[in-house]
Amino acid sequence: MLSQTERFIGSNLRHRATKRKVSKDISSSSSLSSTSSESSGSAVDVAIKTGTGGTVEGAKKDAARDSKVMYEFGGPLGVSVLMVGFPILMVYFYLCLAFHRGNLQNPFSPEFWANGLPTIVPTYRAVMIYMIFNIFQWLTAATLPGVKVLGLPVPSLGGKQLEYLCNGVATWYVDLILVAFLHFTDVFPITNVIDEVGPIMSTAMIWGIIVTIGCYVVGRVTGRDHRMSGSIPYDLFMGAILNPRIGNVDLKMWSEIRIPWKLLFFVSLSAAVKDHEINMARELQAGITPQVWSLFGGMIKMHAIKTSAPLLFMLLAHLLYVNACMKGEECIPTTWDIFYEKWGFMLIFWNFAGVPFSYCYSTLYLLNRSLANEPIQHSKLYTTFLFVTLLLAYYVWDTANSQKNRFRMQQRGTFVDRKTFPQLPWGTLKEPTYVQTKHGNKLLTGGHWRFVRKPHYTADLIMALSWGLITGFDSFIPYFYVIFFTVVLVHRVGRDEIHCKSKYGADFDEYCRQVPYMFIPFIF
């Protein structure tokens, strides 16, 4: 997975570049458009903007590098296996969780598939839930107020910085209010999500494949494709269009922030409420009078929460994640996915289906054990330890990401000081240390980044591991996330090291000398 074959499709890209012009008003377009259309002239000879902290020479090198195709994930054969294999694996794990209490089954058993597949066929209700959710997320992203920030200079646009409307916080609060209203008025109880989770998952998978193919075709037919390899499977996987938009909504950022994490949270919220209802029903059946909480001097009375501690743990874990994405959305436009990656199967399928319906395995396992009247229980000490570990790891992950992205924004003059909740201490560095490169960029060596080169990855992996540990050790499936995530991050780190060494040369060596450890200080 770490091995990469580099191919330079220079003459083809230069030929295409001479035929295309950059859209003059991308944000006002009402149809699918790409901000990655090559500007007229050679990718290296376009006018380079240098008022954002870089140098002319560095910007030219970025433009040249942006025209190269880097074969990753085993090239066309490897991505073909991933595009076929991962959806099958998702269905397999789901069926093991839903019908076999998380125990792995023989994947070659016809009976296993014959009994399980009919239960995940998309239903009208599931399709409506998923598609209405997507449409509503686009509408709120397009219309609600928020801050506007600029992304990194795009080499294929001559260094132009695209504008992004960051209104994730507003959409998030609207979502929570609407979900609460629909649930408590019984118009749409949130437990409908977990009741239909199998059909919703298959709907999301089908939709991810449809959007992947559609976006690829649009890019090719309209000539808005960018950095193409010439291999259809590989270009389907990596994508054709760099920054597709509908109106003022960047679809890549929208699908990466609004869809997966909100869906994941609502799956866990639905499971937590379902578990509460199950446990309440069992108490009533046993003749136990449910405990009632009196709040605000008796103004509000409610039944005590009966959701198990492990499911509350998963709900908190996913709440922290989604809230962090919303409150810090202004940091996202400067990330690698938005700046460099195209919108293909890798991002489309993963965000529409992969994240919400594979990162929830711990939640599904815990709920199914509860439904079988075999709830997972731990000692108070063990449970407290995992809660504390989660919160500490989250603090490092949140503040490390904030430090890095706000440092970038400060250097480019796009920093926005926001008061979204919660703003954690040490999230913004004052007078941070850094390595100045000849390229023009600065490599951060302050804050968490003085200890290791990837502090956010270390914290992310610790959180991922805690998601498995809260389920116990009777099933492998809840640990799939941390194992898969480790493989992804190892690949990403290897790619980053190669990219930075190529981009910064001796300056990157100096950076590694100052920050010698990758993940764990003084160890690794």
C-alpha cells in the first residue's frame, strides 16, 4: 500500500490546458460545475499569485507537481479490488452484527447471504430517509448564514483561492432542533433510523456508486476533468473533477463534513434512544416503577436515562466528532482532501456510505447485544478510564488540528477568529515556532507539533481504539475501524513523507531533525 508508481502525463495535460478556460463565476453556477478546469496555457506558465506566503518558484513547483499522476492503492488493479471488495465487506460485517451477534461467519456460505441480503434491500422508507436527509443538508449548506473563507491557492487555476461558505454550526443546530421536534411530536421518532439502518446503508452505497459514475461522466464530457491517468478504474476511484459545485456549495467539502459525521451521530443517537426504550420496557414488564427525574425545581419531569454506559460512550464519541467538524469547518478548506484530492469513489462512496455505516459497528454491536438481552457491561473503573481516555485524546486531536490549520490560515491572511462552542485552550498558537522553507511555506514546530509530526493521527487512533475497547473482546468487528484506520493513516503518512521530501528537500530534513518522532514522543 505504501509503494507508489509515479507517472507524468505532461503532454496530454498541457494539450488539454490550452483548450480550456477557467469559469469566471463558479459560485453563481446553478448546475454541476468544476473549479478545477485547467486555465489556459501550461500549468507551469500560468500567472502565479504569490501574495499568500509562497514564492514564485514554489508556486511553479506546486503547479508542476499538480499535473502528475501518482498511482496509489496498488494502481488500477488495487482500486478495482477496493471498489468491489469494500461494499461487499460492509454488507458482510453488517449481517454478522445483525444476525450473528458479531460472530464472523463463513463468507462462502450461500445460506448466510440468502438469509441476510433480503433484509437490506432498499425500502421506500429508507430511500426517503436518506435522500431527504441529503437534500436538506444541501439546502441548509446553501442558504444558512456562515463565515466565508478562502482555500489554498489552486495550481490549476493559476493560484486562485476559492471561497467557501462555512455555515456548519448553523446547520448543525438546525438539525438538532428539527430532529428533537420530529421525535417528541412523534412525526418521525429517531428510532426509525436504527430500525431501517440496513436498507438505509444499502441505499447510501447505491447512491455513492451512482454519484461516482455520474461525476466521472460529467467531468469527461464537459472537459472539466483534471489530472487523469488514462485508466478508467483508477480515474473512477480517484475522481475526475477537483472541486465540483452546485450553486455556492462545494460538493466535496459538503459530502466530507455534512453527510458522514451527522449520519453517524444520528445512527448512534437512534441506537441510544432504542436502548433506553428497551430497558424501560423490561423494567415495566418486571413490575419495576421507572425512576423519574425532576429538573428545574419540578418544572420538567422525565424518566431516568436507561441507555447503557457503553452506548452513551459511543454517542459521546460521535457527538464530539461531528461537533468538532461543524465548529471548526473554516479549517477544512486548507486540508489536503479539499486542496488536492478529486471527487471520486474514494471520497464519494466513503463519505456517503463508508463512514456512517462502518464507523458505527461498535454502536450496532452494543445495541444488538442489548436486543438479545446480553448487554455489554464493564466495571465502573474500566468505563471511567475509557471516558477519560476518549476526552483527553479528543482534546489533543481537536487542538492539534486547530493549531495546524489556523497556523496555515494566519500565514495566508485568511484566519477567522470564531467563538463556536467549544473553543478549547491552546487551539490557536501565539508566535509559534516553525521551519521556513525555500518553497515559501512554513512547517509548524510549535504547540503539539513540537513533540511529534503527526499528533492529530496519534490522538485519532487512540479514540478509534477506545471505540473498540468499550465493546469488550467477544467480537472482532468493532475493532475493524481502528485496524482499517491504522492502515489508512500509515499509507497517508508514507505519502505525506514522500510528498514533503519532494516539495521541500533539505528544509524537510531540517524539519525532521527538529521534530524527529512521528507518532509517540521519544519512542516512534
